[in-house]
Amino acid sequence: MRAVLCTHHGMPEDLSLSEIPDPVVGDGQLLIDVHASSLNFPDVLMIQGKYQTQPPLPFSPGGELAGVVADIGAGVSGWNVGDRVFGGTGSGAFREKAVVPAGAMRRMPDQMDFATASGLSTTYGTSYYALKQRADLKPGETLLVTGAGGGVGIAAVELGVAMGAWVIAAASSDQKLELARAAGAAELINYGDGKLKDKVKVVTGGRGVDVIYDPVGGPMFDDCMRSIAWYGRVLVIGFANGEIPKLPTNLVLLKSCQVIGVFYGAWTAREPQGAAENMREIVAMCVSGKLRPSIGAIYPITKYAEALRCLMERRALGKVVLEIRP
């Protein structure tokens, strides 16, 4: 089978597409014929050796997939060969066949295609956990989403709208903001001029926002802290900017606000039942039409470096998907 391999840490161009033996399913596992794998920012960090949890070399990048059950390990029930599934893998999804824990897979709705399903686990899973469990977002509250044109950002916009919040989408270009508008954002802010804080003040009448969802980090985090309302909650999702910001604790005191970490992968391992219930609710929202996942680009497996570059250079509009099987 073909697999994209990281044999040493580096850039997307340092990866290789290689022929390797098919994996063998073990106890408690499923063998999946992978049809699509969605890209996420941790993939970019992993291949450089910069992520907080690193798989041993060599490994295939790709933290989520959608495909068809090809074989079933001992001790696994509830699945049949031929079932269409999707789920998070952490890594190892950029390959034609993958062995995964049976508990990590979810059943695909009949009306959903592989590319769409491959992008649900990480972006929607992270965003829903952040807004539901960590922020306890309530109907009628204001939600500011930075990086609103990317995968997790646009998922947070959609979920915020579905949860009844008044959503302000912020991004670095008008093109990205149009995607957020289509997802239901009530207000749009282009922070390409560095004036996020001032613009939030205008659209909220000086009050600030109840919840801030920030996957960008970097210098803009200070503007986020200065845009939060009294008793607000700032969600730390990630650092797509590449720089980990310092927390101005004086603002935490002055706003009586909370700064809340969101580590979705660790939570799913600690509370698998809660994660499964969240995903059931996400799928139900997709089926009902409340969520309409946006795919910005689909690349064939042979173009894996271009796909990663698209994400790495923050050119993605919605999800970037690697098509493993045509």
C-alpha cells in the first residue's frame, strides 16, 4: 500500500510517498481502507517535531480519516466489514490502509461523503468541546472567533450560531470572512490592519465579548485579552501564528475573566463517553442541516506536500482534505 512517511523531522517536501506492507489488524482494532484524510495544524507541527505529543519515527501524518472497514480484530463488536466510518487517529491517516482502535471510529451518515466526514473529528470535535464543556456558552452570549476562515475557526463560527450565540468572526482577509458570513456570523472583523481590539469595541458598544475562541495566538492574544467582557472566558485553542503569547495577568484580574485551556485530544482519552456523545450531537446537527462543513480544497495523495503547505501558509479556506482513494 502507499503511505506518506515522515522519516525525519522537517518540511512537507521532506516527506515521501512510499510503498509499505499492509498493516495487520490486532485485538480491539479495525483495519480501515482510507478514502480521505483531513489536514489539521498539528500535522504541520508533528512533521517538524514541534507538537506536544510526537509519534515515533517513521510515521504517517494525518490525525483523522474516513473510510471503509476492511477487517475486524478479536474482541470487537458492533462493526461489520463494509461499514463506512470516520474518526480521529492522532496520526497515521495519510495512507491507504490504517489500523485504528475500534472505539475511535464513528459511523458515517448515509448522506455524507468521505471528504466531509474526514473533517469532523478534530475541528468540530475541538470546537464543540471548547464551546460546550470549557466555555459553557449560553444562547444570547457574544462569541468572538479569531482565525475564522480556517478549519477550527469556521467550525467554531457554525457551532456558535447553532448554540444560539451572537457570533463575531475575525480573520486576516475579506475572502476568509465571506466564508464566515456564509456560516452565519453576525459581525465580521478584518484584523489585517492590527486593530482587532478597537473594532471589537465598536461592534460591542464598548462592552467586550463573553467568550473568545482563539486558535491563532501570537501578539494578537493581547488584543483578545483586552476585548473580553467582565466575567468573560478566553479559550486557548492553539498557536497557528507560531508564537506562544505571554498572559497579561493584570487583565485577568481587571476583567475578572477566565483563561481556559482546550486540549481536546487529552479530554477524549480521559472521557471517551463524553467525547462520543459530543460527536453524536455534531453528526445530528450535520444531518439536520444546522452544520454544513466547508471544504476549501481537496488534494490527491500525490500532492501531500502542496496540501500541507496550503495549511502551513494559512491559505486554507475551510478544511483541506487529502484524497487517499479516488
